[in-house]
Amino acid sequence: MRGQLNQRGPKPSDLPIERPTRFKLLINRSVAKALGLTIAPSLNIGADEILSRSALGPVAKFGVAQI
């Protein structure tokens, strides 16, 4: 029948919740400049990685990478 849920596998409420253990701060200076943003020095110091030129290709002008 159409419209029925797939009943195989565990219930969503029985699935374990996984939380991230580490977050990575990446700053793309080209995107920030294109958006007219100024990055605070404290963010530059705390950044895990700083990109000086666009590494995201044509979607970088919007500040979003589609993976």
C-alpha cells in the first residue's frame, strides 16, 4: 500500500544519540570580504584553519558549500 511507513529496523526512539566531540572553526577570508564582513582578531587567533582565497569554487560567493 502506498503511504505506509517502512516498518523494518529499530524505532527512532531506540537509536543512540551521538554528539560531536570537537568543532572546527574555518574562516574563509574571500567570502568574508565578498559579504563585507570584518573578522575579529580573536576569531583569527582561535581558528583551526584560515583560507585566504576561495577554496569552495563558484558557491563561495554565497558563503555556502554544497557537498
